[in-house]
Amino acid sequence: FLLAGGSEAPMPAARALCHRRIEAPRAGDCAEARVRAMSVEEEGSDCDSTQEDQQHADGDQDERGQALVANGVYSAEEVNDTVFEELQLHPAAARDAQNLWAEYLRLAEHPEAAADSLYSAIYAAAPGLQALFKTSRPILAARLLRGIGGIIGHLNDPRSLKTSTEALGFQHLSYEVTVPRVALIRDAILDVISTELGIDQLNSALLGMKVALNYVGGAFIYVRVRYAARLNILSSSWAEANKQSEKLIGSGKVEEGGGKGGSGGAGLGHAQDPAHNAKAITNLVVVGGDSAGKARHDDKNVAIPRTFGEMFRFNSCVMGFAEQAWMQEVLQSFTAIVENISSSYRLQEECDVLSLKMATCKGGVNFSEYKAVMLASLRSLVKDWGSLHEVSWSWLWENVERLLKSMMGKLAKQEVALNAFLNSLDEAAKMTIRNEVYAKFFAMAPAGQDFFKQSTTRLHFLADKWMVMTLDMYREPSRMVEDLSALGLRHVGYGIPTELFGPFVTAAVHAIRMVTQDEFSEESFRWSLSLISRILVRSISEGSTVVMRAINANSGKNLRKAVACAPRGQRALWTLNVQVGTKSISPLMLAIEAGSVEAAEAIIVDLLTIRADRDRYYYGNDILFERHPDIIKRLCIDLPVLLPVLLDGLIWRSRITEGGLRRVNYYIQHLVVDAEGNFSPAIEWITEHKDPKVVCHPIVSMIIDLVWDRVAFRTFLYGKLWFLFMLSVFVLSQSVLRKLELGSEVRVESLRVSIFVCRCFIYICSLGHGLIHHVQMTVRSCREGEFRRIGCLRIPTYLFGWQE
């Protein structure tokens, strides 16, 4: 219950318990415990040592703890992790434990204070477990309070207690729960309660609570060991269900039965479009007068279901659920749910986001419908489907269904309340929130000041932005998840520690509490902002690879150590792509934009180093220009000092000389043509950079010479033939013909006509062509408004080009 996922809002029942009229612990309990302890001491008077007295006290405590349990399987002293049965606690003991917990909550000023007290005790008592405390302190404390309150509240209902305990154990599958750790956390919790209330450890209510905590801890261990087999079944069958395409295509047919007790079927083309499937299914499935329908399919028009998604869409059409929009939302998130079933933190996040998406869908929701289609699809795709598969997948869906049902009906109300609250804020209230959130945050986390160095106007803009984001999370969850993934990747480049998100959420909730007394609006805001922070923390955690950490430190040495761990085939991907969800970021481009010269240089050198592995060679030239076609332009703008490093990496020189010469390879493909086969603008970017050292680089010189000799010279010459012809006519008319000495007037007249014809030809064909060109360019400048003002004159921009 400390590390389990769930809503970050404190349990509403905890607030109610603070105001309930409760029964105080009976005074006779403490007296009875003291008398019994004294009797034990008198019976063991022969033993004077403190150690023997402690042994007698422990034995008496265990005896009393066992007396509280009806079935005798669980006790107050031992953690039983071999069985998991219903805890039959005596009604009086259960009532005393509930009253004790209610009294502890009553003495606290606020449920958050009680939660923080328990969190502090556990955190201090278990130094070895502090590495597991990755979520913010307020959120974990609220989970702790909610978990213990749920356990104590179900002590008088053994069946509900077992169900809730099993759910908590499922949420702890990713953590190594052991008996010593259970005892450590149990004793820390009981010490806090006994100290706050001033009661003895032998109090019957405290012993009942100890029995309950032992029961829960043992159940965690039992569930983790038992459910490991289920997780393996889920993992293997899911992989098989999504790799079934090769087997189905190879066989060329689909069995109508689809497995043991399954319902198979042929897939549909356009499986991505449920409406198309619903229309097309009428041409495939014909229900006759007999009891069973017969499937018909045309090999020319029907595709075979290859994956779980395609089979699910087909079966949903067959079973009449094609119009259920919420089922498509679950299907889109189902892969992430299955792959993260053992991580309660990630599973809770996926279910919360899925709940938001389902809340935007119209119509009712019947989770049993999805379960039926899911099992039918899996039976068709998993070859060795059996009873263990049935139990495992049913167990998975029951846990997912429980998480989704816990939020059904709440999100729409939370959206309305949050929308009304944000719309009711005036400028003074907004200014209060803007100022208080940063004041509280900097007081809680002084290190956060190093990352908020912008102006006050910018900080206020950010405060307004995340307030709007909390409402957008309810309205457009799909878009927000995408935007938050991209935002988290940007925070990776900023080097933001994830430990700062928890205090920031707490500070934001504190600021909201100062301007409203509506607890429901506050909880709606808290839930949305906590979900946003969880998505950001996950994105940062997944994106903070060893390469990204080396870039943040701007250390070439650390970066070389980081990529040294990568396989040769994936070495380039480590430095060019970090994927979080559907968003990705390039570590190389991030280093260039951040000005991390050493890290960027180390990445470029590593990418352009040729490595051999038997008969295979690895060279990152192609993948570099595929990922960043404009790498030359970005280096010219942001880090021109690395441009020679990149160009040097495109040259390979042999170490062996022959006749005083050695072989040199120039890898210039991507500098000559782009991915579409057009001429690459790399040389143009280098020319605009105007660096003579770069222009004189061997790579650039070779490209220019090669392009000129093989392509440009001939094209240039063909393009100037008309100009040369016009020049010849001009010289002929202006110089050659005028210098001729003719004797007769007839010849003189013919000469004048020839000169006139040549000049007319020049004016019409040369001047006319230029006039048409300038008219077209002027009209285009007028349409696009491209002018430059010189004094009171507006001149078309194209005339400022030197060629014009």
C-alpha cells in the first residue's frame, strides 16, 4: 500500500473519519495489558536478565495475537507467506482496531499530516528501501494513508479484506517484498500510532492491527510468488498472438473453430476502420435458419487476421460490438497495459489515461463485452491455449476492470467542477496562484530555483499554462498525452531532476487551496495535475539514457563510455534516437542546440567511425543523414566549429601505401543528392556560411569539381548557347557589318537593311525576353508583397539579387 498505484487524492473516507463520532480505546485494555505483563514477569522471576523478560513478553504478545484470530492461521508475531486465506478476526478486535485508527486520524490536524507522519517513520526506519521511493512524498504518503485505511476498514468483512489485499498485492508485483521488509514497515507504522496515542504495544487494538499488517505483508509475498507464473503466461501468449501472421499466411487458411472452445474467423481488409468492417461483415457472415452461422470469405477480397488487433476488430464485428467506440479506445491502450502489467505505477497511469478517453465516448460501457471479444481473439491466435491461459487473461482483465470502474462516473463531474473553478478565477486570484506556487515550491525545493531563471512574466505564463493543461487533460486526453511526451523529452534536454515534480504538484495544490474552499474542485485539480506529472516523470525517466546524461554533462569521455555498451548494430541508434511513446528526440541534435560541443563532437566522431564485425562493416553515415538531412545547415548555424569534424569523418584513408600512394574513399552521396533524388542543398548551405576554410576542405572541393565536370559544365554551356548566339549577332551588326567597305549604293543599302534586321532581332529576342522576365517577377512580387523601401520608393525584392 506504500508503493501501489492509484489516485493521488487522499481517501475521502479518511476525511470523514476525522469528523465521525468514534469510540475511544477502552481504558481497560491498557490496564489489562499491564497486569498481564506483570503476571508474566512474576512467573518468570527466576530469570533476572532483560533478554529473558523480553522473550516472555514476546511469547505473551504472540499468544494474545493468536487469540484474536478465529482460524489460527495468522498471528501478531509471524508473517505467514505460505497461505492466503480469509482473515477471521474477532469482531471485538476488528472494532477496536478501527476505533484506534479513527482516533489516530482524529488527533491529526489534517489527513495529510497523518499521512506524512507515517511516511516519515517508514522512510527513516528503512534506509535500504529509500531507493524505491521514486514518487513524490505527498503522493506516496496519501497512498499509504489510503492503503492502511482500506485494510482497517475491511477488518470486519473477511471476503472484502481478501479482495482488497489481493488487489494491493497485484500492485506490488514489481517490488521485492520480503518478510524482513514487511516486519520493518509494520513496526514503524505501529510505533507511530502507539507513540501518538500513548498506548502500550500490548494493547488489544494495536495487536489486532499488527495481525492485519502481517496478513497483508504475507499476502503480498504469496501473491508475488504465485502470480509470477501468470505473468509468464501473459507475456508468452501475447507475443505469440502478435506474431501469428507468419503461421497463418504459411498455412493459407484459418480454422473455423479457432482453438479450444474458441471462436475464430477470417480477417477483414481495412481493419483500422470499424465502420467499414461492420459494412463488410454482411458480405462475409450469413446467419441461416440453422442454429449455427456459416462463415464465407473470398480469397481475393479478404485479408487474414495477423495480430490481436485485427482479430479483435473482426470478432467485435461478428459479435455485434463494432459500433462500441470505447472498445476501440481500450484496444489502442491494451498493448501498453499488457506489457506493463507487472508495473503498478505504469499500469495505473495507463488506466487513468484510458478512463479519460472512455469518458469522452458516448454510450454505455459493459466491460464483460470486451472480455468476451478479447478471449475469443486470443483463443484464435494462441496455439496451445488452455485453462491456465483462460485464468491468467481473466485475472488480468479483472484487475484492469477494477481500476477502470473506480474512475467511472467521476471524471465528468471532475471536469465540470474544474472548469467552473477556473472560469470563476478573477485576475487577483490568478495572481495569487502565480505568486504562491513559486514561493511554496522554492521553499520546499530550493534546488528548483536553478531551473526557473526566466523573467517573472515568463513564470506567470507557465503558471497559466499548467492550469489550462489540467482542464485540457479531461477534454483532450489523447492530444495531451502526445504533447506531454514531447514536453518530457524536452525536459530531458534541460536536465530537470524528476524529484522536483512532486514538490511542484504539492505547491500548486497549496496555491489552489488558498483561493477556493471547494474540496471537490481541489481534488479534481490535484488528480489531473498529478497525472500530468506522472506522464512527465515517466517520459523523462525513459528518455534519460546514459547518452542523454552525458550530453547534459557535456562530457565527451562519459559519452564514449555510454555508447561503448551498445551493440555495434545499435550504436548509431543510441546517439540519434530516444523514443518515448510516439515521440522521439535526437541526442545529437539536442547536443547541437544546447551548445554541448564536446558531447556533439564525440557523437559525430563515433557515428563516422568505420567498425568491422567479421564480414560486416558498420558506418553511421547513411543513418546520420537519414535522421538529419539538414545536419550541414544546423552545424553552419549552431556549431560551425564541428563542421570540419563532420567533413573529416566522410573521408577514409588507407594505412597501406602502394607506389607512394594510398587509397582514399570520399563518402559524398548525401552531399550530392537528397533522399528524393534531387540535388542536395548542402553546397548551397556551405556557400552561404562563407567560411573559406570549409570551402577549401577536400570533401567540398571534390564535390564542386565533380559536379562541375560531370553535370554543371555541360548544363551551363547549353544554357549559354542562346546568349552566345545573340552575342554573335550583336557583334556582327555593331562591328563587322559597319566596317565593311562597299563600292556601290545598292550594296550599301543592303548592308543597312542587314544591320537593321540584326538589331531588330536583338531587341525583340533579347530585350523582349528580359522584359517578359521582369514583368513576371514584378507581378509575383506584387502578389506576395515582397518589396523593399528605399526612401519613398518601393522596389521589388528580387531586383536586389546581383544576377538581376
